[in-house]
Amino acid sequence: MRIAPLLTLSALCAPALTQTSAPLTARSFLFDDYRTVLSLDLKTLRDTGVWDELSPSGIQGITSLFEQGMGFELDLLDRLVMTRGRHGEEEAVDYVMVLEGNAPLGKPGDLQRGFYQLEAVGGRELYKSEWGDEAFTTPAPKLHVYGSERALRSVLEGAPRRGLPSPDVMAFTAGKKHVILSAVADLVMEPEPLEMLREVMAEQLDGMAWPEGDAPSSMAARVTVIGDEDDPHIQLEVMLRHGTAGEGLALSERAGNAALDKLKKMPQARMFKPMLKRFEFERSGTDAMWRVDLGRARDCGGLLVGLSPLMVLGTTVRVVQQGQAVPVLEADEVEVPPPPPPVQPGGGGR
């Protein structure tokens, strides 16, 4: 065998191989070993029949708002996944959100409204927001990716990630059927839930505190379709995870129950009282878990409409960034929350 011709052939092929970039998938952009994630599975929502049950119940205003902001119909979207992680030498917390479609998603609404400036990075298009650090790219027709500019730029420059979850996240989501929404928060990176629980313990548990090193390490929520396929129900689970099943876990149980009691007494939560009363508690290993059957899917539309002011938060944030006034109503000023407001001129967001 002659080595020289092979070396010559390799040299000729090398430039072509260098210029051919591997396809980028949704996982290419997610942070490695991520511990904070929000995942919405619209394909499961449709396949289980829940979407058909919800559609007539008054949530069209919410879906219409989403479609106007994102620039495509919700039926084209199969999955939305958003992760947060530390990136770069400064260990700053960045975010990435991937949208996976079942058909080409087209041009996002924000790009149509000129909110982004185009730049070529690694042979692909990167759109940088005129406000803050946000960026956007479309590595494939069925894939839209939003996120912190440096988090997206590093992938486009040739450093894709494995995009696999941490063991804690995987343990909460792997092997579970018919999960339509799951969220896991690393309580070191996202300390707000712990601070809220500490306030509850100060007010209602005589200032008790978790033992040193035995506070919850993560918090999670999961929405699952359960029951008969002809009469699906929606189940909500909320979990606090500890490193060991010791005194800290027992205190988390008390703190969680105290938080529920506090919510039941709040006038702003009166429309959710029936749901709050049905929560059941369970210990599973090092997890403290609260579970509630929200009822038939066809009856949950009203609950979603009640939560609609929170679901349009992304849109109002974009409006605020443009310096427009946003009216805010106190939750106890109305018996039933109003429908979502129309998109403001120049609005959008997510």
C-alpha cells in the first residue's frame, strides 16, 4: 500500500471536511448536566386528547397571544425546553430556550418586527436583540433557539453541547408517561423558593431552620395526564429534594404544609381554594412531594384562564422594555381574572 497517495487524498479532503458543519439539534444548545429546566410537551398534550378537551374552555385568548408573539401557529410546535446554566469563565448564569416543531416554523414575529440585528456566525445566522443580551438562531427549519447571546454564539462557533440533564433532573422526568409539563430548579442557582419557605417558617413555624447542609437542593413540579384515555384527568406534583432523609426532609414537609395553609387564607387565592384543599403529601426516598388531581381535563380550562395574567408575563416584559405603561390590577380587585389583553403595538415576546 502506498502511503503518499493516501496522504495527498487526505490533504485534499480536509478543507471540505472542515467546511461541512454537523447538523445542530435542540440538544446541541442545552447546557451540559443542566439542573434547572422547564419543559412543555405539546405533542403529548395533543396525543392524549387533552388539547381537544381544553380548546373549547376559553383559552383561545392565551394561544392567540402566543401565536402573535412567536409568529407561528401553536399546532406547529411539539416541544419547548428552557434551561439555565453557568457559562464561560465568569460562571455567569445564562439561559437557552429551544422550540421544536413538527413542520417549518417560519420567521418569528420578533424578527418580522425588526427587534433583532443579523450577524453571520460559523456559517449560520445569529440575530442579536436590540434590548439586552438575548439572541436568536434557526439552525434547522423546524428548530428555533433563543437565549443569551454568548450561550448561542459558542455553539454556532463550533462548541456544541451534549445537552443531557443532571441525574436529579433525569430522575424526576425519566420513565414517566404522559408528562405535559415539568420544571426543575436548582435551589443554589434559583434561591427564591427557599427564601419564600424561610419566610413561612419564620411566620408559622417559630423561626425554625434547616440543619446546616440539609436544606432542599432542588424543587420540581410535574403536570401529568392520568386516568382513562376517554376521560383524562390532569395531575400536579410539587417536590422538594434533599440529600438525605433526615431532619431537613421532615422540616420541609412542615414548611410545605404551612405554605399551603397560608395560601388557603389569602383572598387573592380564593378561586384556587378547592384545589389547595385536595393536595396530598407523600415521602419518597429523600423527596417531599405534594400531589393533587386537578380534575377532568375539560374542566381545567378555567384554571388556565385564571392563571393567564402570569402566562402573558413575557409579553408585558417586552412592552416595559420599550418604555410603555402597563396597567397592573391587584389580584383581589376582581372576582374572576379578565381575559389576556391584546398585544400592544411593537409587543411580542414570549
